[in-house]
Amino acid sequence: MSYILHRSLGVELPVAVKGDGCTIVDADGKRYLDACGGAAVSCLGHSRPDIYKAIADQMNALAYVHSGAFSNAAAEELAEFLITRSPQGFGTGRALYLGSGSEAMEAALKLARQYHLENGQPERHRIIARNMAYHGNTLAALAVGGHAQRRKPYQPLLMEVGRIPACYAYRLQEPGESDEAFGRRMADALEAEIQRLGPETVAAFVFEPVSGATLGTVPPAPGYVRRLREICDRHGVLMIADEVMCGMGRTGTLFALEPEGVHADIVTIAKGLAAGFAPLAAVLASEKVVTALAEGSGTLWNGHTYMSHSAACAGALAVLKAIEAEDLLANVRRQGAHLRQRLIEAFGPNPHIGDIRGRGLFQTIELVADRETKVPFPAGKGLAAKIKTRAQNAGLLVYPAAGCVDGVNGDHVLLAPPYIVTAAQIDEIVAILRQVVEACLAEALKD
Ligand code: PLP
């Protein structure tokens, strides 16, 4: 009997007791190969004495001070690390620390609103977001999220948000349409939505540069983000990049936006930032945004108790320094390409795998009932959930989700192994996943 209000009330979960590289061990001694880092969190795996030491050293010196009264060295050094590595054009921005990705999204939306008030544009309050986005579970973050099923119970509590489609090539690119033309068409939906809402009322556009949990690692089409940037600039709309899941190296660069050659005005990061060794998220505000505050009220109108937590910041700093010192982003790119190759070999011939997509160590397979028509399996079959359970029983942790087609139907399996993963472990992940998926498909096709 558990006194925890678990996500599933009727299920008894194994108790995890130990981490060992890319493996988690439960109380019965069963080992699980971690191919998803929980939810793309544990990017350094599960046993890093150097990170524990950095956190313990900070704890021994000082654990917590209120951010309204003091700064602390770990938070300062981490901010400098992040801002000085931000994409070109971001300028001398500043970092604001929070405890979760959802909190960071709330703070980012409020910061966008404050920016416009400081600039004397109080009518700018509307947010535009993409269908099928995931931005977190607190009310404003859920409101900008676009997953129908997750929003449904709370709908009456959610603010209204402008919507455009996600840049989901597998389902939205037209036959014969080039990648560039597709990217432009998807980005131009933002122009149309801004016009529909009234450009002078729009505060910000928010998106995941590489889609995460709800759509399953969809990278942007060529030129898409650049075009979005142009549209935002033309209308004085702030661009908020939610890099909570895809950032901090997951796609092979520290910031997911780097390969697009574009900067956002506000960036949110979490998950890989402290790699699960501490709960930490951050909002990075570009120079443009910081200047508006500095030349306006001179204050940030938003605060939380655990902002700039020194032990969490010390852990994150040690994580990011380790990623850099060990050149782990090169491994993300190398093993990401290897993972993709193995997925194509294992699942390419399978008539029920419609799409294999992703970037770096952030890859997804999407399952379909019919490859020709791309029709998904009925949601009632619970395919994604069955794959998750069967994989865990087989000692493999993956991150399947349902609803990628319309918020209800559609099944995909997301993989996000730690950046330290080896080629042999990738081979093992794909081999087990193949058996699990084939067994689950056989069952789904039978009943
Ligand atoms: N934004 C994105 C892109 C995410 O993937 C998530 C979580 O999965 C969040 C925000 C919310 O983060 P958290 O669960 O830490 O609140």
C-alpha cells in the first residue's frame, strides 16, 4: 500500500533504488536500460559522483537564500555560462531560475506581457501557439499547449490562445511540395493568425523548436524558423522558444535553435539543464527584453520562493561543464545518427511504422494501422501504453505517447537516451524495442 497519489492509482510501481550509467536498478535487482531519460531528463545517466559532489559542496557551504535578498555564486556562474553560449542575436541577456518547465513557461509568458507594458503597448496580451504543442501542466502552460486530451478536463479554466498548425511534415506536407515550400507555408500560418487577431494585440508566439512529448520529435522544415522570426519581427511579436525538452544538447547542439541560425527573444530550458540531479528550469531573456525592463520599471514583476536555488544551480553548472569537457554533444550527434540508422533498419520494412523522425538523441517512431493512408490505430487499443509496459517488463525504458494525430488517436514511441550512450547500448535498445513493438502490433492486429 502506497500513500503517494501516483499517476495510476491501481498500479503498483517497482521501486527504483540505484542508478548505474544508462541503467536503473529496482528493489528486486531488476535492471532497466534507460532509452528515454525519464522524460528526456537524465542526459548524463544515473551515476555521476562529480555532480553529487558539486551539489554537496554547495549544500555544505550554503543551501538556500531568498533571491530577493541575495545572489549566489553558483547561480551567477550558471547564468553567465548559459547567456554567453546563447545563439547569435540573443545579446547580453539574463537568466531567471525556476523549479520546473511549466513554471518556466508561466514566467516566460508573464515576461512577454511585462515587456509590452514596459514599452507602452498594454493592448498586447494575446499568445499564439501551435496545435499539438506541449508546454507544461500549470494552467497557462496547459492553455498554450495544444493537446486536446490533456486540455479537456480543465478547458473552462484555460485562457484563449491563437492557434496555428505544427510543422508536422509526415501528415501536413502535400505531395510534390518541397521541404522549403512546406516550411514557408507552415510559417505563413503565423502571419495569417496575427492578422486575424489584430497585430497590435499579439504579445508573443510560443513554440518548441523541435517538438517534444505530444508530437514526438518533429524537427522544423528548412527555413521555417527563419520565416517565423521575420513574421514576429514585422509585427513586434516576441518569439518564445520552449526548449524545455529539446534544449541543452538533446538534439546535438546546446540550444535546439542553433542550426536554424535564428535566436528567440525568450527561451525556456529545464530537463537536461540539471539532468535530473536537481529540479531546475530557467527562462533566458534576450538583451532586447532585459533592456525594456531595465529602461522601464527596473524590476521583474514575477517571483517564486525557490528562484536561483544555489544547490540546484551548482548541480546544473557541473552538468553543463561536464557536457562541454567530455565533448558529449559530439556523442549526441554520432550516436543520434547511429540510432536513426538502426531504427530505419529495424522499423523501415515494418508496414505499421509510418514515420521515423528526430534530431540527435531525440528520435521517434510513429505507428499506423495503414502506411498508405496513414490512418492510426484506434485510440481504444491503447497501443502506446502497451508498448511502454511491455518494454519496461523487458527491461527497457521508452517514452511512448498517444494522440499525435488529433490529440486522441495516433501512437508514437519517443527515444531520448543519455548523452553517454554507447553504440552497443543503442543496438540493444533497438533490438528490444523491435521485439516489443512487433509483439504489441501482433496483438493489436489480432483483436
Ligand atoms: N515544455 C516542454 C516542451 C515540455 O516537454 C515540458 C515537459 O515535458 C514542459 C514544458 C513542462 O515541464 P515540467 O514537466 O517540468 O513542468
